[in-house]
Amino acid sequence: MSRAFARAGHAAALVCVAVAGIVGLVVAIGAVEPRGLIAFGVALAFAGLIGLIDLRPTITNTLVYLAGGTAIVFAAAVLVMSRDDLFTDSNNVLLSLPRTALILVGGAGIGTGIAVVWASLGWALGEAVVFVACTIVGGAWVINVPSLLVLLMLVAIRSFDGLARRSQRQRAIGLARAGRQARELALRHEYELRATARLHDTVLGHLVAISDAGSGPVSDRLRAGIRHDLGLVIGRDWAVDRRGESAPTATVGDALPPELLPLAFTAMADASLRVRVTGDLSVLSRVPPEQLAELDAAVAQCIVNVARHAQVDEMELAVGVGGGEVTVAVMDSGVGFDTSHVPEDRIGLRTSIRARVEQAGGTVRLWSTEGIGTTVVLTLPLEPHDDRPTAGEANA
């Protein structure tokens, strides 16, 4: 914007100088007046100064412009005011042209303040040398009104531009601050969600397991699980997903590849449930790794809930794909429950399952009927791939 104002000011200054040069040339040709040729040559010199500062708007060139322009205004004032039959004082149109061009050097400033300083300096130098010229040739010095109006107009335009840009800068800073706060809140929410889910999946889960085990010594397998999860909770990197690291291993047939859903694999083994797995499990490899990790934790929690509350010894896990999404359904024919009467302080379904999947960009749907069973359907988007169908899609 500053450069645009500078180019506009230089263009206006060039117009003023061109008009003065044309007037001088007309006088020289029409009235056979040598002073007209001098005025024309002075105008060409001024045009050269304008071209210099327009091409290289540096401080040095600005000072050269002011010095050369001041000398040209002085020469123009001597030429004009030495003719008593032309103008009675210095407030005339011929002297306003070079003085206006001298003022418009202010457009070379980068900021509002420096531009106003340059313009004011050009106006003051122009008035000063015209006063000196009038004193030398005996003319009457009067403040030139057109050049003063140009100065006031330039100051008003640059001041308005400076205030507008400052307001825009403040709004931009406010937007940036609001965006940063929004990102901080989102990050805080994500860590709170992760902390709540980690607490539920580890500490509360182990407390329930110890309670269900009854009196007597705790099994070595449960001890190993508690020791492993305790290291996750109290460590500085508690929020880092380290699923599967030194976790207890088990075997649940060859139906479920443990590298895809390691937590669900472990939960199946720990729950002592007969799990019937259907669908094309290979499609899970097309889920982005971070989202797959959240899906794994959510499915594991579903399996834990079946083992704790459904009062059954078998369940079904179905995997399907379609419409660019993968769906995992966890189904049991247990006691079921009324979803409208789930207490608000129960964080298993709300945080460890639903919030996890929704945070990963998926959806969770749940159906449960008392005495019939429960079905939880978890859906996540797949990564883009070629048009070749998977085995599950082809069979479908």
C-alpha cells in the first residue's frame, strides 16, 4: 500500500512538472521568450529526479530529490517573480506546480509518519526558497495556497491509511490470538479426554478386576498387567500411545490379526470369552494409524464391557467396509440395559468408546435392550486407495 501511494504521488508530480514544461515551451515558441526554454529545461531535470526516486526510493535518492527539487523551485521562482507584469505575488499557479511536485516526494516513505515528514519537509523547503527568491528579485511573497492544500490532502490520506492499517493489524492480532487460544483449548480437551480414557482403561479397570477376583493372592497375569499400566500412568510420557509394549499376550485362534488390533486381541484373551469374528479384517490396514489406534482402544473397551456386564461367555465381532468407511460391530446377547438410564459419571461408554472414536473423526451408535443384548457399531473413514475392491467388498 505504501508503494502504491508512492507511485501515485510520483505520477501526480510528473504531471505537474509536465504541465510546467509545456507552459515554458509554449512561452518560448509563442512569445520568443528565452525564459521559456529555461523553464522547459528545468522541468526536464525535475522529471529526471522523479524517475530516479521512483525507480530507487532510497533515503539517499530522497535527499537528492529534495535538494535538486529545491534548487529547481528556486530557479522557477526567480524566473516567474522577476516579471512584474505576470503575477503580483508568489501565490500563483506556475509556482504551485514545481512546489507540488516537491511535496509529493513524501509518497516515497514506507510508513505513514515518515511519508508525512518528507512531504512537510518538501513544502517547507519550497516556501523557504520562494521567499528567498522573492527577496532577491523584489517580488511579494505569499503562502502558496494550492501547494498547501496538496500538503494537507496528502497528510489526511496517509493518516487515514495509517489508522486503517493499524486497526487491521490489531484485528489480525486478535484473530491470531483467538486462533491460538482455540488450538490450545482443543489440545487441552484432547489431553483431558486421553487422560480420562487412560484412567478408566487402566486404574479403574484393574480395580474392578481385583474386586472380581475375590479374596486371596492376585494372579501373576493381573500383577503384570497392573505393573505395565502403572508405568504408563505415572510416567512423563503417559499421553504417548504405547499399545502392545510388553503387554500380556494370549491366543484367540487365528481369526484376529494382533498387529491390527493389539488391545482388542489382549482384551479377548483376558476376558475368557468365545469370540466369533466375521468380515474382512484386512480392511483395517487402510485406516490411518492414529485413528486405528483409537478404534483398537474403543473395541477393547467394548469387549471389557461385555465381559463385565453382559453375563455371557460368547460374543461376536464383525468388520465391514463400504462407502469409504470401515465399520466394526461388537455384539452380545446378554442382559442388555436401558441406554437412557446410564449415569453421567459412567465414563466407560462416554469417554473410552464414544469420545475416542469421535475424536478420531468417526461415529458410534449403540443399541441395547434389556434381556436381549447390546450392539455397538463403530465407524471410521478409510484412507483413499485405488478402485480395486478388497475381498470383503468383492464378496459384498
